[in-house]
Amino acid sequence: MTGFKDFVLRGNLIELAVAFIMAAAFTEVVMATVNLVMGLVGLAGGVPDFSDYTPRGLPLGAFLTALVTFLVLSAVVYFLIVLPYAKARAHLFRSDAEPVVVPEDVALLTEIRDLLQHRQP
């Protein structure tokens, strides 16, 4: 019984469950945004669903709809989630105590400069 209790109460399991629930809820927001953008595509081009387009009997329209939906979904995720998160993370979690890494060529040139300065009277 102790092993089961440790498994259930372990922090990683709880964090994973919370992440799963949040992802499921956030899916609705992302899909609503994609539907909004696809509706705008529909206003610009007539209909946002190209499934009826079948040149020579090939179901090309379903592929086009899936492709446009994928591109819109990717853009929504990148511009509304990934990019703002990366900017916030860089702003909030930057550390001024991080050591400055000097490239090897610059360090060598600095050493040569210092040696030349010591040689001159």
C-alpha cells in the first residue's frame, strides 16, 4: 500500500495531471481561434471548407482544408503561445549573474594587446 500511496502522491504525477487538464481546456481556446481565422479565410475566399473541391474525382479539397487548418493552427500556437512565452521567459528569468563568455579569438587578441602594452616604456 505504501508504494501505491507514494506513486499517487508523487509530485510529478500531480503536475502531469494538472498539465493534461490545462492542455485539454486550452485546446478549446486554440480551436476557437483557428475556427475564427478559418471563418475569416472563408469570408475572403468564399468558404473555409474546400472539401467539395474534387478535380477529376480526386479529393484534393479535403487535403487543402487539412493543410490550411494545420498552417493556421501552427501560426496560432506560435504567435499566441510560443513567442509570448519565450519573450516573457527571457525577460523574467534572465540572470545578470551569468558569466559573460568571451569568444576565444577575442580573448587571444586581448591577451596580445595586454602583452604589447607591457612591452612599451
